[in-house]
Amino acid sequence: MAKSTTSFTCTACGASHSKWSGRCEACGAWNTIIEEAPLSAGPKALGSKGRTIPLSDLSTEEAAPPRVASGIAELDRVLGGGLVPASAILVGGDPGIGKSTLLLQATAAFAKAGLTTLYISGEEAAAQVRMRALRLGLSDARVQLGAETSLRDILTTLDAVRPGLVVIDSIQTMWLDTIEAAPGSVSQVRAAAHELVTFAKKRGVSVILVGHVTKEGQIAGPRVVEHMVDTVLYFEGERGHQFRILRAVKNRFGPADEIGVFEMTGAGLTEVANPSALFLSDREKATPGSAVFAGIEGTRPVLTEIQALVAPSTLGTPRRTVVGIDGGRLSTILAVLEARCGITFAGLDVFLNVAGGLRVSEPAADLAIAGAILSAREDVAIPPDMVLFGEISLSGALRPVGQTENRLKEASKLGFSQAIAPDRSKIGAETGMRVRQMPDLTAFVGEMFGAG
Ligand code: TYD
Ligand code: MG
């Protein structure tokens, strides 16, 4: 039976399809599907018997290998307490966000902590990396440098050196000579990552892969290798803001959703130990359209300011512009306000923004979002010493969220004295905050802004 020899793969998420289409059904991205030659001719009939693989039960004698801490606390926490030996980590992010800077600083820190570290750059010449190291004040760090893209040569070198950690910057520049495809194509990226991850596991070397998030379809994005690695970190930030957030989206060795906050300075990335203070630092006193959300990022409470602007629209379809929040979430909240509280936004533009460049994805932010929008619409300021949190359901009810006590404690620590939280929130111990609990959005609107 004749089989088709080509397959169609999405460069954004790596899903394979039997035919080309304009939109990937797996991830919804447009124009990302490309035709690809298959990796091999497919499984041939097994000619001879394989060997039986050794099996063992779950209770092992081996103690968990000790993690190596870099000393960069923001990084160590995101990794789940330090680098696990023989682990494979992917660090994704937009080009120019600071991945190379972060990883050069990290390799230097791990070298200082006693690991043999290798930094392989496929994008920059060794001299360029050295110049960056000079700028970062890391010239005498004991990092070994290589500028190479041939994976065969890299693996041979790694086998000879046997480092504790190797950084591959970036996976999209690596190529295997056994595969007939351009570097950066889905098959090259996948195969290169597979080789490196297998090497990591077999030889006990930790591997960090850098992957650029790509907007157009020709180069495979980091999502293509997400499933192969133990830990997936994304380095995010808004251009124009100096804050950078390292977020764990998958971690086999620690909690996901953990974040580390950095600031990009002239001398590289510096840690931000207290992000709440930073995200609130340039907050003006009691302005309409501003609400402080007591959120949780990973294991850490983080306070952020949500800003809204509501203005008469000149357009037929009013604008809904969001930065740092999901646009769908805003639409839902506006619809609930309209349907359950009778507050209409027809003919009004709504702009919503998370101050400082943080991205908020917790449903607990709903109430603060609604608060900021209503405050902007009614031109009534929310008291500057108040934080808000709670999930809004489609019925307009406020749903309690997790870690209420941690949220309140952090707010209290930063000088806030009152909070609005959903009914039935588990407040627990004394937090020093005056907490008003409300059952639904209607009660909230009535209390804060009068009957409407
Ligand atoms: P880089 O690490 O090269 O980004 P990536 O590897 O993710 O593409 O960082 C590039 C940006 O960082 C560049 O615009 C300059 C800026 N930068 C600083 O602001 N300070 C520094 O000390 C360094 C090294 C870079
Ligand atoms: Mg780079």
C-alpha cells in the first residue's frame, strides 16, 4: 500500500496533520503548518528479537540526588530549589528578552557553586559572548565557552569534557548531519533536542536549551520540544519595561507556576526579591481606575496594580484593549457586569493594564479587574489601602479562591489595611486586615459605588 511520505507539522506546537491547512487545529495558530519530509521510513518489520529490558519496582534504594543551588535565589526557586543533576530544561522567550544574558549569568553562578559548566552559543561568536561577560562583570567566571552549531561535534566535546551543566543557546541553531532539513525546522529542532536530552539522561549532565518564541511559521518554536524536557521555563516581559519574569510552566522536580522576578539593568539582570513593592512602587494615591490585586504566583504572594480606563468610543465597535490579562477574561467580566448588575459598556472603550509588565492569569484577579473597570467608569477611586481578590462566576457570584491567608498577610506587610474577598473565604489566623466578605458582584457594586 502506498503511504504518503510527507507529513504536515505545526511549527508552533509540533502537532502533525495529515494535510495542510491554514490553521492548526491543535493550537489554533494561523499559517504555521509546513510540509516536512519524514524522519525515517517508518518502523520496518522487526527482523530479529529485541532484548528484554531490566524492570524494577518503585521503591528504590537511591537517595534523591542533591540539587545544586546557583545562589541566584529567583532562579533557584523557579527550578524548584536548584538544578537537578541530569535534568533537561528549556528556557523559552521572545528574541531580545534577555535569555542569553540570564543563562550566561546562571552558568557563571553554577560554576561558582562548583559545577563544570559549558556555554555553547550557536548564535554569537565566542568574542561576542566574552564581551557580554565583560559587561556583566563575569570575565573570570570559570565557564567554558564554545561557538558551534554542529551537534555531532558538540556531543563529542560533551562526552570528552563531561560537564555538570551545558547551556545550548539556542536549540534552533543546532543541526544534526543525519537529518536533511534546515536548522530551525521542526525535524532538526526535535531531533537535536532529543539527542541532547538523551545525552543528559545517559551521562548525568544537566542541559539547558534556549528556544526563541517565533511569530512566523518558518522556524520551530520552543513548544515543539516542551514534552521532551523535565522543566519548561519562559522568560517574559513587556518591551519598554525593565522587569523580566522567569516562569515555570512545567516542572517535573518542583511546583509549576513559580515565578522569579528580575530587572534588566546596564550590567545584566538583577534579582527582585520583593516584587510586590516593585509592582506597586509608582502607584499614585487613590486614582479612579486603579485596583490592587492580591495574587499568588507559584508559592509566593504578589500584589499587582490593575489599571483601567473607560472612555466614550468613537468607533462602531468599542475597543477592548488588554495588557497582561487575557482578553477573553475581560469580555466575560464585562458581560457579567452587564447581565447581572445592569451596568452597560455599550459605546464605551475599555482599556485594561497590569502595571509593571506582569502577566496575570489567576481567576482570582476577576474581582480586582471588575473593581478597576467600575472605578474608572464611575470615576470613584477605590481606597488606596484596599486589596481585592475573588473569582467571578457567570452567575455574578463571587467564588472563594485559594491561599486567602497568604494574600492578606502580604497585603498587610505592604501597608494595606482592608480587603474585599468572596464570602466563605477561609481567612484563618489574624492577618491584621479588615476583610469585608461579599456574596456576589451586585453586593460589591452596591457597597463600593452606590446602587450604580
Ligand atoms: P539577550 O540576552 O541577548 O536576549 P536573547 O538572548 O533573549 O535574545 O538580551 C538582549 C537585550 O538585553 C538587549 O536589548 C540589550 C539588553 N541588555 C541590557 O540591557 N543589559 C545588559 O547587561 C545586557 C547584557 C543586555
Ligand atoms: Mg540570545
